[in-house]
Amino acid sequence: MGLDVRAGSHRDVDRCVDLWTRIIAARDGASVAPAARRSIEVAFTRPVVRFAVVGGHEPRAFALTLVKDGRIALLSRLCVDPTAASRGIGTALVTDAVDHARAAGFSRIDLDVRETNARAIALYGRAGFVAVSEPWTYDRGDLMVTLSLGLAGED
Ligand SMILES: CC(C)(COP(=O)(O)OP(=O)(O)OC[C@H]1O[C@@H](n2cnc3c(N)ncnc32)[C@H](O)[C@@H]1OP(=O)(O)O)[C@@H](O)C(=O)NCCC(=O)NCCS
């Protein structure tokens, strides 16, 4: 599988929801709650800045970047099939999300990550994201941290 990042289409959505559900279940060692699956389905109905996919008919990785508020973008979901991990795909998808949000005129891009997700936090740090919040509690009880990357020159 190459590292080509392509625009996702409506035909990719169900497979990406399935991929995300599988990856998160494997990561957490537990099945994904119906409410969590519903939340990613809802995410795909929100205004999109960039939906990017790696892989052909069966996506192996994707990133979904949404409009958070006004000129602020939100990297809402990022996941890479574990069989394709550590090849730079996550990094390529973050770079793609940042490039698209910047080109669309957003002033910054935010994301929320579990504070225990060290690999993801290191990847975001290499891309220039910095923590802008104290740890906060997500409704399932996870401790989260908000990271942000300024996109406008003056930020
Ligand atoms: C976190 C996640 C997105 C990382 O994706 P990934 O494709 O493995 O990330 P990358 O390959 O870009 O970078 C990760 C590693 O590969 C290394 N790497 C980057 N580019 C590389 C390349 N071209 N060749 C070899 N290794 C490379 C990095 O140094 C890094 O090292 P590490 O394995 O010690 O962490 C993925 O593990 C995932 O989907 N996790 C589950 C979902 C999740 O937690 N999402 C984030 C929630 S906010």
C-alpha cells in the first residue's frame, strides 16, 4: 500500500466508520459502545474541511477534519489500521489536514486526544501542535487534552 492520500467521498464513509470501530475496539480491548459509533456517524454529517483517505476500495486509514467554530478547524478523527502503522501514514494525514485547513483560510486547527495516547500526542507534537488546555474529563470518563496549531502567520 502506498502513502497516497486521496479525498474521501460518501462511498468511503461506511467503510471508514467500520475501520474506526475496529481500530478503537482493538486499541481499547473492548467493543465500541453504540453511542461512540453513533458519534462518529454524526461527525460525518457535520460541515467538512477535509475528509482524506489512504487506501483504495477498502480504506486503511483516514482523517476527518471539521469546522469547529468560525475560522477554527477541528481534526475530529484520525486512525490508521494497525497493520499499516509506523510507516508515516498518520503523519501524512495530519500534514494533509493542516494544509487543507490553512488553504481554506482557517486560523487554527484544534484536536482533542486522550492524555494517555502517547504515540498520537508525539505525532501531533512533531507536526507542531501544542497543548492549550489542562486535562479535562470526557463524558465516558477519559481524561482528554486539547491541542492546537496556529495556521495564520500572526498566530
Ligand atoms: C496514532 C496513530 C494515528 C499513528 O498512526 P501511524 O500511521 O502509525 O503514525 P506514523 O507512522 O506517521 O508515526 C508513528 C511512528 O512511525 C514513525 N515514522 C513516521 N514516518 C515514518 C516512515 N516514513 N517510515 C518509518 N517510520 C516512520 C514515527 O517516528 C513514529 O514512531 P513510533 O512508532 O515510535 O510512534 C495510529 O496508531 C492510530 O490510528 N491509533 C488509533 C487511533 C488513535 O489513537 N487516533 C488518534 C486519536 S486523537
